[in-house]
Amino acid sequence: MAKETNEGIKIKKEENFSEWYTQIVQKSELADYTAVSGCIAYRPDGYAIWENIQRIVDKELKQLGIKNVYFPLLIPENYLKKEAEHVKGFSPEVAWVTETGNSKLSERLAIRPTSETIMYPSYAKWIRSWRDLPMRYNQWNTVLRWEFKNPIPFIRGREFLWNEGHTVFASRKEAEKEMKDIINLWVNFSKEYMALPSLSGQKSEKEKFAGAEYSWSTEFILPNGKAVQGPDAHFDGTKFSKAFSIEFLNKDGKKQNPFQNTWAISTRQIGVMIAIHGDNNGLVIPPKIAPTQVVIIPILFDDSKLKVLKEAQSIKKKLESRGISVRLDDREEYTPGWKFNEWELKGIPLRIEIGPKDLQKKQVITVRRDNNKKEFIKSNTIEKSVVSCLEDIQDSLYKKALKQLKSKIVEVKNFKEAQLQLKNKGIIFAPWCASTECEENFKEKTGGAKSLNSPFKQPKLNHECFMCGKKAVSWFYFGKSY
């Protein structure tokens, strides 16, 4: 018998969220720290979740007519400086390559913080006529951003995995149509696959993407009351096409700058999933995104081992034939109880137990990860029962997360009410004048709270700004964020 040393989570989520999160990331073996601050090692289980995200999103993007490309990691400094507003937004984050071997480079090379400035010179060469449009390209890569002091695995890393969509259109109308398609993709993917409800809407002028005319975002609210910006989309208008001399001859034979969008989803989704669904026993992974959806644990005794394993293998094949990802844990060096704890910590959605008594009764025992509910299932209904159970787990996780999200949001009409809600670790929904000066004043007085976004569907508005008393122009969400 191997030494059973796995340890569960030693701190409660509701008592110390940060420590709980750190333990769950490491003990569930999703990721680990490395010698480079802010740059984590994605372990097999963590990377497998990202592969599922990538696979699903990539399929959706291709159905929209978007093609994958790849551009260099390194960006010449003169390229990076071509769009002044963009460069100003990213300058604190850029890491530079200045020499190779013993030789100084003649020009510094930026390690990609985002790819506009390395992609668009090529776009300027490739786009000549309206017939070349739309050009809808996406790339899956890593980026490096070095501006912050307190990295958090998945949530806020210096190097992270993501996609970059960079699309070009002949008309504003076409570009803005894609913006709607992309933000809907992000909202629906988060809901349907990761059981994550979000707040979708437009960012403030201060918080929009550097270089964009406007930005749309999804925002997630964690159990500790802090917000995390999720996948987003940015309408760049003609700012980049003018800066990089991207022009085309329109149908009237006249030169015109095209309209552009950028959009992305990242490994931050995994951190949000951990934070919202995880509990004091470990991870809870929604079935649709889980690399392993079901784990089968046979209860083995010498006199019945072969029969139990044979039935376990049969169940595994039946479930796999229905497209379910199954792990059969037939290790004999660990006790069943130890295995139960391990797979609970790792967040596998459904556990199936089968022993000699279950063989006699022609049944199995199922245990749900989301609520620990145990059921006895007849062996001849196993496929139907498991499919139904996984669907219910997925739905239940979303409903629970949505209830939690709604509980964190409070409508306020003045700054005093806003302060109280922030003290209670909540999110503010308030009428706002939308001025940058007002937002900066709010951020200073609240110790870092800021605007999140303004929902597309606005309640009736006939109010003064909750902060400065001027006429409000829209309802906005505000809160502390990562």
C-alpha cells in the first residue's frame, strides 16, 4: 500500500478567500508557481481545461467565418510607437529584448503585450481592394504584461494564454455587427459551458481598451465581492488603419480606411471558474468543460476483483460511447476513501462506485460533486442516468452562480450608499454622469473601486449622478476588481 499523503483544503472559502484560492490551485494540481514571478506552470489538468475552452471557442469562431493565423512574439519598437494612444496604454507593461548573446540589438524588441502593432503592417500589405474584405483573423498565443505587483494564478498573470481576434471591414455597420456576435459568443460560452453568469455592457471612456473607440466587456463577480473582467470586444474604428496606412479601394474606386475590431478570451476564465464554483472540499468543474466528467472507483477484494473490474470496464465503454469522458481509477495501492477525497478535490463532476454487493444488486452508486448527493442507479439505466445527471449538475451550477451574482449587486442613488455597499463587499449599480473626472474622484475616495461596465439594456433613467450630482447619462456597475 502506497503512503496516502494527499491533503485537502485547510482553509474555508468564506474565512480567507485568497488563501483558499491559492491552496485550491496548487492542491488540485491545476497549476504551480515557477521561478519567474507571475508566470505559472499549467499542469496537465489545468491545461486540459484550457484546451477544452480553446477547442469550443475555436469551433464557434470558425463558424462565424474567422480564420486562424500566427504572428511573431517580438515587436520592433518603431512598430509599437505607431499608434500613440495604444502605446501609452501598454507602455508600463512592456518587457524588452535588448541584446542577443553578447551583442546589443540595434533596435529594442518588445515581447508581445498584444499584437496590433506586429499584425497591422502585414494587413497594410495584404489589403488593397474591397474584394480583400472582410479580413477576419484570429490567433491563439501567449502575451507578457509586467505592470503589476501581486500576480494571482489564472486571474492575473504576467504571462497568460489567450486568443486575439483582429478583424477588418469595409463598413462600420459590418464591424459593429461582428461586435454583437462576439460579445454574444462570450456571454453564451460562459453560461452554457462554464456555468458562469456575467454582466455584459460597455466600458467607460477611462476603462476602455487603449486605442479603441469603445469597448464591450463581460464582468464576473467573485464570492469575495471583487469583479474580474472576462472576455471582451473592442471597436477600434479607423484609428489603427490610419496609423498603419491600411487602405483599400472601395467600389467607387476611392481610397478608404477600413474599420477594425479586436477581441479576446483568456485563461482568466479558469480562475473565475475556480473562484465561483469551488468549495471547501476543492474544485467543482462544470461537466461541459471538465476534461474528465466521470470517475469510476471499483471497490476491490481478492475474491471478486476480476468481476468488479470487468463490470467497471463495461460501464466505462458504455459511457464513452455516449461521448462522456471517463476515468477508471483501478489503482490498488490506494484505498477507496483516499480516492474519493482525491477526485473530490480535483472537482470531477460525477463519481461512480461499484463493489461486489453492487454487482449482486445490479446497481452502481453515483455521487455528485456539486452537492454530494448519493444515488443508487440500476446498471441497465446507467447511460441515460449519467447523461441526465451531468446535465442537471451543469444547470444547477449556473443557477447557484446566478443567485450569488444577484445577491452581490445593490442599486444605489448616492455616494453614502455606495460606500456602505463596498464595505459589505458588494457591487454597485448606480446612475452616473460618465465623466472621467467623476470616475477618478470615486476611485480615489473608495481606495480603488472603479466602473465595470454599463449594461446594454438600461433601466429607465431620470436621476442625478450618484457621485457628483450632475445629470446621469447611464446606469453603471462599479466595484473593487482584480
